[in-house]
Amino acid sequence: MISRISSVLVIFLLLSSSLSFGQTEIIVYDGYTGIYNASIQNDTARITTLLPESPAAKAGILFLDQIIAIHDSAISGKGLKQRLLQDLLHNKSGEVIDLTIKRKGVDSLLHFSFCREPYLHQIAAFEFEYLIDSLEQWDISQIMSDSLDSLFINPLMSKSTVYSVEEGSPAAKIGIRAGDQVISLLEELDKDGFYHISSGVLSNATVDTFFTILRADSLIHYELEPSVSTSLKGVKSLFAHDFSYPCAWLKIKTVNRITENRNYLLNLPDMAGTDSANFFLTHPSGVIFEKRSGVLIPIDERDFIYKDWHAASLPLDQGAEQIFYIRWKAESEIGAPKMSFIAQETIVKHDRIERMVLFALSGMMTIIAFFFIILFFALRDRQYIYFAFYILTFAGFLFVSQGYLGEFLWKENVFKSVLISGAETFTLSLVTIFFLLFGISYLELKQRMSGWYWNVVVLVGLVGIGMVVMLLDSIFNFDIEGQFESVVIIIWAFFVAIVPLFLLITPAILRIRTGFKPAWYFLIANLVLIPLSIISINQITFILSVSTINESVLSRILQVSGVFVAAILQILIFSMGLARKLRLDELEKKIAQKRVIDQLTENEKLKDKVNRELEQKVQERTREIRDQKEEIESQRDEIEAQRDLVFAQKKEITDSIAYAQRIQAAILPHKTYLDKLIPEYFILYKPRDIVSGDFYWIKEIDSSIVIVVADCTGHGVPGAFMSMLGITLLNELFVEGRSNSPGEILGELRTKVKAMLVQEGNIRDQKDGMDMAIALINKEKKELQFAGAYNPLYLIRQGELIELKGDKQPIGIHWEETKFKDHVVKLKENDSVYVFSDGYVDQYGGDDRKKFKTHKFKELLLSVQSKSMEKQKQEIENTFEAWRGNVEQIDDVCVVGVRV
């Protein structure tokens, strides 16, 4: 029993000694020594941050001096804590502080006494108590009641309490359980940087720290090396769990060590993504005042408006302890709050000068941009408009990055929410795009360095795609977390900051080597921007820190405006480069104009010389021409006489051929006869010359209709003679009462042609003859008989084309003569029969000047089957003319179509 009691007493003593330093009050002071930080190791305090020109530095204290005592009170020894040291160092302005210092290399202790100087700048703080409002059900009157006020939790206790342990993690393997309290790491957990138990806390523990867990009423010691950073992996603290809720109440107690009553701004700089913060303070009369801030609060309803700060003005009384409450509301989870107290008069003084300087610089950039826009409309050179938009987007980016957008917008709708969340990334992406476009135009990459040009164009496209992705992310709120989010941010920063400089600085150097002097300005302007931007990058958002105490307001403003100054310096150098480039262009134009003028002068001299020579030659030629004129006139008279004779002979021949054409047309079947004989038919007959070597012959014999289409050797007059011979022989062979088949008719016709042309098979015999197709349609039997000498017959039935091929031998002498083959086909209603010469399919035309060919002719016939025979003829003739175009007709054309 006694041992159990003693164990509980040991636990109590351990906890009480540890938790006594877990204070939840914020010390607000307005005096400082200049010793901003001291490293505590092995229970000693060594100065690690000493501000130059501060009271301590002026008094003679040096960096790494060891503090032994403050006001004759020893501070070295077991239990020395960081907060105790800070509370002793900082207090009211004007108060005296006495320090006892041990300095390396000095045997005796040193004593220093000096006054604290006024300090109205930022005091960073993490001290508060909290109460989670998971159902968002309480108001300030309930929060301040005894029943709820007693439920507020010390963050340090919740940081040290294990809420859950991931199964299978290193922490679970060594035996850590939910509900354990890590009491040996309270000092590390209470530091600003650590919000909950993690392996990082253990890895940063001092060498004399032992790892102890309080479980129920028992102490458990772990023999672990502090360097083993994975030992606490898998642990989630109660604090981390609580602050994953979207709403909490913060209770803040201030201990005011200030020389007079003063308003301080309580700012919440890490309020990104938070909906609202309601600040509550109590008047001595008991009245509760509420002040509001946050991105969901309308601008005119916020307590204090300064850039994108989320702050409220709190009146702090000299020497008083005051309690304030904050209702902290976020969209998803609140996260661990960080607060800062800044004297309001400091911000007002800073803001007045900052706006004057920065808005003047922004106005200067805008004026320069509009000057180049006017220059673009005057000269129509795209490099000026790209440069103007680069300046405007750069000014917009600086305006947004400084936080001024937060003074005008609040998340009242989706559009403004997207604009607030993505404004900085969008404007920086636009800066990059216009910078790349300007670089392309200025360095003339497309004309001079096509490889680099396409690389830059690809980068412009990638940045544009990135903007679209960021827009979609802002609208649809894609959940990108953890390591992947870091990778995305790194890639984006790489493509908008590093790659563009490389892609344009390198070709600028190459252009300099080729003698393009304006590239020097482009190179210098970018090299100037890089260091100035790096110097100013940490000052993008103004933070009043202890390092600014001894700086003038103008010096702090210049730090903030460093990027503006760098941008304007770059723009001025770019402007000088553009002016130089414009002068070079004008010089090149003048040189080109001088060359043109010199060339014109030289041409004028040459022209005079040539004119004189020509004039002399003209005089000589005139004499020769006069001599030749009479000879030419006599020759002309002779030629005109010969021409008149030729014209007379040509007219006589033409008249004869025209008369022959009338004779040929008279012996062809007449349309009146054919209309009575065949209900539905067409004949497309197009001689190449006046008279034709193609002919058609149609006649009714007994109960059959005979249709013949022939293509005689040659065309024009020779062909016409052969066609007359063919028609004469057909009239002899086809007579009433004869029952010869088409094949037999072709055979007899061949015999007669050979006899009449005296073709006996000798080598010297003329190969004259004809190709022919004979179709005999028996109306009673509904039967088609066909035979052909080279020429085929097409039968189209219900959308299908049936080809009846002729024998490959002509009507005339042939080296291997055989009997002509007859084809017999039963006809059906609406069958269409086509016989034709080869003039249609052999015609050249189309885009490639090729033959029309048989397969196109078949497709054409199939495509017109739904039309009447007369419209078929029109369609076939129109197709022929369209195909031929301006190509000369090469042969006679004859096509006969009959529908049964």
C-alpha cells in the first residue's frame, strides 16, 4: 500500500513539475533587450540571437554569451525552461534589466545593466485553451458559463495524450496504447513548431531526455535512443484529432506588460481556407462585444481591413490580465491556430507609407504598359503588345501576392471563391506566358532559332494546360493531398519559374554570340530580376518580426517593395532594349533604303546607256527594216493569195463533209420510226468530227427487234465510209423470213467485209473493219439473243448488272478467226439492255486526265436505273461532259439503251 501511494506521489510530482510550464497565457510586452533567443541545453542558457544596435548589444553583450543570472536570480540548473527565460528577458519598455554573464575565455563573471527599449511589433503566440464545438451548437453566453468554461482543454495536455495508434506501426510494436500520456516530452511538445506527438518530436529531443509514458497510475519507461525518429510513427494525438473538426472555441488569456493602454491587432495568419472567426471581448460593464473576420464575412462587416489579414482590434489594458474568446470556423478542419499580437498604430503607420510606395510603383508599371500598347497600334509589332501584357500581368501578380485582393473580395459566390483561391497561381501563370511570348518575339526565335522557338511554344502550351487544371481544381475542388500535392506544386513552380528563364536566357546568349546586340538587354534584365526576387521572396507578405525592430519604416517598405523595384528595373532595361532594337530596325531600314536608292541610281545610269545603244541600233535596224519592208509586203501579198485559195478549198471540203453528214444522218433510223417501235429507249450519239465512224442500226424483223451498235475503223470521213458499208450490208443480211442468229449474221458480215476490202490474209492487207454488238429482242418469246465482235452487252435486272461479253475478234481480217458465239437470255419486265461503242469508256478527263474506264460506266448505269430512259440519257451525257471538261473528245461515242 505504501509503495502504491509513493508511486502515485512520484507521478503527481512528475506531472505537476512538467505541466507547470504548460502555461496558456500570452505575455504581451512593449519593451525588449535584443536577446531574442537563447539555446537551452544541459540546463544552461546560451545567447543564439542577438540583434545589432539593440540595448543588449550596445551594453556589450556578445553572441554565445552564457546567461547565469537575471536580477541576481540564478537561472542555471535543473528545470530551466525556455518560457521562463523569455518571461524574464521581455517586459515593459523603460525598465532596467541586470544580467550576469559567463563568457568563454574570461575567468570572472560579467555584469551588465541596461534599459529595455520600446517594442510595438509582432509577438507570435500559440497559447490558448480550446473547446471543440463539433455540432456548432453553442453561443458565447453558453461558452462563458461555468458549465462550459470549465470544459476548456489545455492544448499541451491534448498534445501529449495518445488518441489512437495505427495497427502494426512502430509505436504499436513497442507497446504504446490509446490513452497513454507522454510526460517526458512535454517541453518539446510545448515548443511552437510541434502541435502533436510525432516522430519529429522524438528526433528533436535533447540527449538527456528519457521517454516516459503515464498509463492509468503507472509510469512506463522506454529505453530508446532519441535519434530513432520512427519510434512514435503511427501515433495520433488527442490534439490532432480534435483539430480535425470544422469548429472550435479558443480561450485566450493575455498578461499585459505594457506601459499604457493600447489597441493590439490579434491576427490569424494561418487562416487559409477558414470561413470565419468571431472575436468576443467583455467590457468592464459586463457587455460582450463581438468582432468578425474571415473570408466569408463581407468586407464592410470585418472589424479590421488590411490586405488578406484576418484580424480584430483588441484593447489591452496596462498591467491587466484579460480573457478573449474566438469562435474558429473552417470549411473542412480548423488546424492548429497560430496568433500574433501587433500594436495597431504600427500597422497603420506602416500601411500608409506602404500603399503610397507600392501603388506608385504599380501606377508606374501601368503607365509603361499603356505606352507600349499605343506603340503596338502605331507600329503593329507584336513584341510591344506582349511586353505590355507582361507588365500588366506582372503588376497584377504583385498586387495579388501582396494580399490586396483580400480587401475587395470575399467568398459570397462560387466565382469569387475560385478567384480568391487561384488568383496568385493564375496571375503568375499569365506572367510566364506573356514573358515567353515576348521572348519569342524580341529574340526573333521563329526566324532565327526554330528549335528553341518550338521548345518555348511547347512550354507555353504546358503552362496553359496547367492553368486549365488549376481552374478545374478550384471549381470542382479536387482532393490532392500529401506527397502528390507537393510534387504537383514543385512541377508547377518548375515550369513557371525556372524553365522559362533557362529557355530564354540560353538563346539570348546564343543570339549575342551571333552579333544581335539587343539580346544583351534581355539577358541583363533577367539576371537583375533573379537576385532581387530571391532577396524579396520572403517579404512577399509583410511580417513585422523582431528582426525589423531597428529598421526604419522606409527600409521595411523597401523590403516589401523589392519585387516591385526588381520588376520596374527589369522593365526599364527591357524598354531600353526595345528602344535599341527599334533604332537598329530604323537603321536597317535606312541602310536598305540607301541600297535601293543606290541601286535605282545605278539602274538609271544603266538605263541611259542602254537607251543610247538601243537608239543607235534602232536607227540601224530602221534602215534594214525599210529595205526588208518592200520584200515582206510582196511576200505578204503572195501569202494572202495562197491563204484565200486554202480557205476556198477548206470551205469546199467542209461543205462536202457537211453534206456527207446529212447523208449519214438520213440513213440512220429515224426518231419517228423508233418511237413507234420501242416504247422506252434512248440513243446517245456524239461524233468526234462532223461525220462519225460509229453507227447504230435498229429494225423490226418478223416479231423481233434488232439493235446494232458498231464502231468502224477510224473516225471522220474514213469511218463514215466504213459505217455506210456496214449499214448497207446489214440491210442485205437482215430480211424478212430469215432466221439467222446474231452470231451467224456477224459471220456472214465478216465474210462480205473481207471480200469488199479485198482482205486475203497478206501482211500488206489493210486491217480495216469494225467492232459490233447485235442484240435481237423477241417480243413474243420474251427472249434476248446477243453476239458481239469485241463489243459487250449489259443487262440490268433489279439493281444487278449482267455482262454478256462479245468474242475477241473484229468484223474483218483476223489472225485466228472462230465462229461468233450466241448468248440467249430470258427477259423479265423492266429489264434494261445497253449496247455501246468504246468511245465513252476510253474518254480522257477528270483531275488526273485518265480514262473513264468500264467500272465507272457500270456504276453510272446502275445509279440511273430509277429514272426514265430520257433522263438516263441526260445524266449519262452530263457525266461525260463533266468528266471530259476542257479535254478534246478522242473518239466517236454511241450508247443505245432499251427498257423491256
